[in-house]
Amino acid sequence: MPLINIKITNDGVTKEQKQQLIEGATQLMVDVLNKNPATTMVIIDEVDTDNWGIGTRQVTDLRKESGS
């Protein structure tokens, strides 16, 4: 029973985009490892950018500085 955990920042990802991630990750397990899609679990964790760091900096601050 595969468990896939996807972590993304909470930047307005839509329900439809999340569904595509779930379908794509599940299909990857089927294609590469021949896993049963009915027993493959996918969890999407949305993380606030204040709680995500790159190097020594919070993503919130890095994005403000880069204008994205």
C-alpha cells in the first residue's frame, strides 16, 4: 500500500490542480512500480510560506524580495 506525501506551499492551488497531482502521482506508481491504484494513498500537505525555509530564509520573505 504505497503512501505518497506531496508538500506544497499554500499559494492558491485549486481543487482541480490537487486532483491532477493525485491522479499523476498515482499513475506514476502504477507505471513505474506496478502498484495497484486502488490501494495507493496520496496526501497533499499545504504549508504556509512562513513555515517553509530555503537556506536561512523564510519563503515569504524570499518571494517578497523577488516580486513573485
